[in-house]
Amino acid sequence: MLSLLAAVLWVFIATAVAALPVRWQRGPGIALAAVAPVLIYLLGRDHGWFAAAFGVFAVLSMFRRPLCHGLSRLRSVPGSEAGK
């Protein structure tokens, strides 16, 4: 039950962070992204794989743009010039 309360608190904090100006969202957003896997693990342990899968889909939905940006940066080759 504690994992469910922690997940609900995480959602409320994420909602509050989303209301902040963009320049203030980076630090809390990184902290939320770092805590999310732990919460998903705890939800899966306490409430089953369906709760964990729901958590994974929710986090991927919320962080889709930062994740896509990070993946594109990882795929880019340093030193190569784009467009040539």
C-alpha cells in the first residue's frame, strides 16, 4: 500500500512541476525521472505486473520528448556534419 501512496504522491509532484515555467522544470524533472524506476519496481512487487506495466506506459508517455531527444543524441555520431 505504501508503494501506491508513493506513486500517487509522485503524480501530484509531477503535476506541480509541469505547472512551473520551463526553465525551472529541469531539476525536478530529472529527480522525478530518477525516482520513477524505483516506484515502478515497488508497484510491480506489491501489486503485480499489470500495475508495473501501467506505470511504465505512464512514465514513457510523460517523458517521451526528453527520451526521444536523448535517444537522438545517442544515435548521432560525434564529429560528423549533419546535412552533408
